[in-house]
Amino acid sequence: MFGYTSIINLISHPMPIKSRIRSIPDYPKKGILFRDITTLIQDPVGFRLAIDNLTQHYLLKGDDFDVIVGIEARGFIIGGALAYTLGKGFVPVRKPGKLPYDVVSQEYELEYGSDKIEIHTDALEAGQKVLLVDDLLATGGTALAAAALVEKVGGVVSEMAFIVNLPDIGGERRILEKGYTVFSLTEFEGE
């Protein structure tokens, strides 16, 4: 079990979050440089740094949301942990056929194809404010599709949060143009 001193040492650890993220060339197809956060979240110090930094950001900012919506699959890990630390509920956005109740769907384009995601029809109350969470922002297609789902079931997206932003790919610009706010812990520009 962690004592007070070891928690302080973890939080103030000098190795940054970005250095704990692995880059994999040509995945999932040739020409894509995939930023893999599994190396960050498998490292107990790295995972704690990520969640503590997100928690601190929203506590200092003042959390203007009621619930956290996480996008399958790594958004579940980040969003679930963040919901716990902030004392919020958690709502999953999943791939087709994974949710057991009535759903609404949204198709979207990825940087390497197309996909579809779903949310339960009763996942949010009308006007409920949402923090949308995922691991990585690239083209913005998945995040914008998730925002469309949130709005279809009556929610309002207060902000979108990511571990990694890839600004050169254009997703952040697309999201900002749609009027949403974005926060990320780190960026990989032109790399």
C-alpha cells in the first residue's frame, strides 16, 4: 500500500508522460505512426501521473460537467479512472453489438477507414453536461461521432479530454471549428 510519502514521489516524478508513450510505425497500416498509450497505463507511475494530471486540471478548472463519457476501448480506462477520482458517473460509448439495451448509432471516418459507435438511448438525461474522454486525438472523427451520440440522447458536451493530441493531423482544429473545447496532456507534433 502506498504511504503519503510514496504518493508525493509518484506525483512529482520527473519522467514526463510523453516519454512513456510508445511509437509504432506502420500500424494499423503502412504510413501511420501509432502512438500507443498501453506503455503509459501499464506503468503504475505513468498511469497515476496521467490520471492525477487530468484530475488536478478539472479540480482546478472547476468541473463543468455531470458525467464522463469514455470511448471504447482506451477511453474506458482513462475515463473510468477519472470518473472515480472526480466522483462522477461513467457512460461507455461502444462498438456495435456490445451494449445490451436500446442504442443509437453514429458512423464516422477514421484516418484509416470507417467505423460505427453506439450509446444507450437512456445513458444521459436531457441537458446533462458531459466530459468526453479518449486516449488520443488524431482526425477527430471518433470524438465528433461520440459528441453527436451524446447530443442525440440529450446530453451537452462541455469539453473533450485526451492523453495525446496529434495536432498536425487536424482533429483538434475540426473539433474547435465545431465549437467544442479540447484539453490534452501531451502532443506529438510533426513526429
